[in-house]
Amino acid sequence: MDILLQYLNIEKQKQEYIKVKDVPCNSLYQVICPALRINIADRALTFRDYMEQTYRSNYLLAGIMNARYCNRAARAVFSYVDFCQLTCGPGEASGID
């Protein structure tokens, strides 16, 4: 499943989207359910730091959407594996089995 992470660029007051491809689940409930340990919501908050460093602006996580039903242009596209690697701290395992 592909998802879109919706962020608000606080300075520009503009929505920006990041696409994460091949998330190992079938529904948005599975994406956000903490019991399944996919942790997209937590990772999306951590990813905000990466966005602020890369794009030199302040961001706020606004939503998580199924990319199949939302035809928005993404600012960047990451595979789930790359997204996990970007959001784990130094020295931590990515948690991908």
C-alpha cells in the first residue's frame, strides 16, 4: 500500500505531501494501529525533523492518507524501507523484519 503524509509548511501556509511506497499493510487502520508495530504516525513525526533540515522550513504533520484515493503531487517519494531508515535514530535498527 502507498500512503501520503500531509504536512503543513508553517511559514508558507501551504500543504506538502510525502509519498511512502510499499507499506506492508492493506488499510489505513493497519498503518496507524500501534499494536501492529508499523508506527507510521510516530515515524511521520520523526520525519518532520528530516524535512525541516532538508527543506529549511518548519512543518506540522497534518494527516496520513491512502495515496490510491488522493491524487496529490508529492514533494518526495520514499520506499517504506528508506523511510524507516531515515526515521530511526543513529545506531538503532530500522525494525524491518
